[in-house]
Amino acid sequence: MRHMNVVAAVLAAGALGACESSAPPSQQEFQGQLEKPLTTEPLLKDPRVNDPLLLDDSLLNTTPVPPWPAGDERGMGNTQGVATRMRCAAYMLHPASREYELSYVRSETMPMSPFATPLEYDYVPTFGPPFSRHAVNGETICGEPGGQGTQIDALGHFGVLPQPWDPATGPQPSQNAVYYNGFTQAQVKPAPDAPLRKLGVENIPPIVTTAVLLDARTYVGGGNRLAGGQQITAADIHGMIQAQGLGWRGILPGDVVYIYTGWQELWQDPDVTGAYYAQGPGLAPDAVQLLARKAIVAVGLDVPFIDAVNPGQLQGQSPPPANTPPGLPFYAHHYLLSQAGIHLMENMRLKAMSQDKTWLSCTLVLPLRERGGSGSPIRPVAYGPPRG
């Protein structure tokens, strides 16, 4: 394979023809260039330009991988660096790339998680300093922002007990919980009213990397929205990679993996049915383990839980999906956060990117740096050239 600097190649391609004349263009010529859609002209004669990383495979194998140093609190966040930014830049700089907003607009009427305090907004009257011309507006937000809307989980969000807790024996023995990298409850949350002293959301680095979008609605659901409790298996992930023409690269260390299930169709604001959070599709245990082996930095789905949740499961009326390990009904949360150090992103908006078949993109995810927080609202975005 011929090696090139992918960023230089994309930039140079966008500038093809720019030096044909040393004279500056006239206003009419300049306007004509602005009105000419980039997507109607080939960027390069090489058809591989739709996947710029095919121009240089040296960037595919330079991402750091575990094991990480003792005392590490970043988990797979350690994969983020020059290599992931360079991979990302190839798609961001592609002249045919589109911008995708992957988060929902936040409001007090959107669907709310039953596991977090709902958001309440208090909009205060316009005010201003005396003897000034200023008119100032603001609002107060109460609730758990990091647990509602499009969000990311910190590694300290989930720990694991030595054995299942039976409420008949008394309060939950949370003092026995163990977290990512072997941190104990006393190290992570030493008091009931304490923030996370370890593994808080402030440890998540800026995530700037390539994203792989897998279309489970098409491949697994046959074009239909996946059902509540339906699981996406490791075989499904392998199948989607091949069906979408991604076998040449697969899933790389430091990638973000987005999976579109179609559950997004149930998100309504205002939420008048409550259907979105009542159940949901999610990852099967073998898919969780596969993603962990791939050393991705984060996984995001257009679902409320990442884990598959059966109808009636949240109300205690039905069990988790049949292959769920005993005592771990939210196995994806358990394994990815507390064992693998991989972040979870819930309530993603992936329909537009899926419709465009933008299977590969540059994604940016910036959590808020809340000291000791277990999660954060996010506004993830992606840039990539459509294949559709």
C-alpha cells in the first residue's frame, strides 16, 4: 500500500485547481465557486478517498493499548492522542463531509430516566443592574443533568459487589463494592454524601477519534426498529462490519462505536407516552466482551440503557434477557465500566447518519468537567462523507 500523509492528501485534494491561475478570481467567478456543490465533483480519482485512511495504514496501528499504569483512572481514555486525532482529521477535513448533531435538545418535557432525578427548569424574569441599559436572562435547573438526555457515564458510575444483595438481609453492603482498576468503595465514594474521589467524570479526556456506525436496524431488524429486550450479539457486530464494507479496517483501538437500533423513533418531546424508557434493545454479553477486546474508548446507542431491557423488567414483572449473567442485569454497564474502562453514551441521535450511510466519521465528545460526577451531559458531533 502506498503511504501518504492523509491530512495533507485531503487538504491537497480540496485545493486541486486552485493554482491554475495566479490572478485572483473575479467576484462573479468567486460566487460561482461558492455555489458549486462539492459533492458533485470527485475529490480524487482514487475511489478510496471516501475512506481516507486507505491512503495511509500507518495510522491504524499506533494507538496505545492496555495494560495501563497502576492507579489509572482514565481506562480506555488513554487511547486518545495524536493517532486518534489524525485518524479523525481525515474525515473532518474531507470536503464532502457533513456535520451530524448526535444529541437531543434538552428540556424538562423530554423522556426522563427512572434511575435519575428528573430535570426541572425555573425561568426567571428578565433583570438587570440598576442605572444600566442591560437586560439579562437566566434560568435555574434542578435535577440530575448527568443522568438525563444524551449523556456519558464515568467509570465510577458502576461498581460490583462480591455477591448479589438480598434486601431481606439489610441495607446494601456498598462498602464492599469494587470499581475499575480495583479501586474500593472507600477510595471511590468514602461517604454517602461524598462525590466520587476516584473515577469521576472529570477524568474523561476529550474524545476526538474515528467513529464506526453500525446499522442494527437494517442488519438485525431487517429494516424495522429493534424490539425491547432484543440483543445485539457479537455475531451481529461481525456481520454488520462485513455488510457495510468495513472489513478492511474493522474496529480499531480508540474508536467510538455507534450502533443504530431505531429505538430513537420512540423519543418524543414532550414525552406523552412514556414508551422510550419503558424497555429497550441493547448489547448481548458476547458483544460487550467483543467491544472490550477491541479497546474502544466508548460505545453509544440510540437507546436508554445500552443493556437490553425486557418489557416489564423495570417493574419487576419479568426477568432480564435469558443469557444475562446471574446478579448482573445491567451487564454492559458492569463489564464495560468497571472491568474494561470503556465509557457508555446513551440516548444518541443516529438516524440521520445511518440514512446517509456515513459509516465512518470523525467524532468529538466533550463531557463537562464536574468534579466527582458519575456522568455528564454531552453534545457529541460527527463529521464524515455520506456513502448513500
